[in-house]
Amino acid sequence: MNGSKLFMNPDEPNFVWNNYNAVSDMGCIIEKEIMETSPLKRYESTEITGRHGELHETFDDYEAYDLEIKDITIPYDNLRMVKNWLRGFGKLITHNDFDKYRECICNMKKGVEFENEWGVFYTFSIVFRCQPFRKKVRETAIPLISGLNYFTDHGDETSQPYLEIVCKGGNIDLQMDDKKLTVINPMSGLITVDNEKGKVMQGDYPLFTKGDWLKNNPGQSSVKITGNFSSAKLFVRSVWL
């Protein structure tokens, strides 16, 4: 992402949507502070006959949420450009947390209503439907050696790491805590292990695996890698509420 697009004053309401800065690129003036919103953990409630209250159960998953940015003003001539910009799926960065992004859909429930003010400017509000977790805008890869490697996950919740491995052929075995994953007999070359999406790729081709997809808890942790490879690196993919 272009660094100029990310430049934001933490004291000035602003956001970046799909690499375009609301203030510097689109001429937006945002009158109200952008609210800080946290997702709700999803619970299932069950009433049991003969027992007071309810039984609550959670699988540690979170609900998506709406983030509304209110009272935005744009120059009259920028309307078409802003309409084309504020749509679809993408990444949202706000001025009050500019080193992290949210994955969102822009205005999923209804269209944006632009109000003409004296033929000089338009005012509107926007709603982003956000996935529950935020992720780092830029993440530094951790180089791995054969055997046990230690690292720190600085996030708030369980993450699903991403790995890039240059293998020389034969099985690659990975382990985090009690989760073990084997990449079965890849050819020589680069393979990618995306635990969040649940797939291992070599070029355009998916590879066979056995075991469990890796997960990591916040704090000090480790990953073990064995097999015939020349280099490997880990992207922790920490997540924040």
C-alpha cells in the first residue's frame, strides 16, 4: 500500500478505503469522531426444564458488526468519484488505529444517500459491515529453521498463521501446540500454507495435507517445522478486537 495513502493525523477523523484516503484523495470533511467498536462474542442460549435461568455456550467465534461514519461532506464536483469509491468489498483503515485494517463490505444493507447542499457540496453518512477482527497493515515475516522456533503473538485472540516454504521435495511437517499438519510430498519449489483459508498451494495447484490446520494463541508460542526445505518464513497473522 502506498505510504502517502496511509498518512493520517490521529487527531483528525479520517479513513482509508481500498488504498484511497478520504481527506487527501477524496476531499472529505468528517465532522464527527469515528467510533471505536468491538465485536460481540457469539453465544447460544438454551432453556432447560427444571433449571433456573439459561445455559450459555460459545465456540469462541465473534459476530460481524456495523461501523458508521457520520456527517461527511464532499465538494459538489467529487460526487461521481466518491460514488465509485464507496462500494464493494475491501480493507478499511481508520485514523484512530492506522496500523491495522478491517475487512468490510461498504453499505451492504442500503445505498448511500447524498444530500445536495446549495449546489456547492454534498453531505452523507456511510456504514461499513466489518468482519470481527482487525489485522496488521504491514507484517514482518519471521524466518524459520528446522526444528523448534519461538515467537510472540501480540494479538487479542486466536490467530491462523500463514507460511511460505521453499521445499526440496518430500513431506513437510508442521506443529503448533497440539495441532499437527503434514504437507504430503510437494515437489521442489515454493509452497504456501494458508491456515485461515484451509489450503496449501504450490503455484496454481492445491496440495494434499493431513492433520489439523494450525492455530496460535496470544503470547509466547512456538512452531516446529521438519522436512527437506531450504528456507521458510512465518506470518503470525495476529488479530485484534
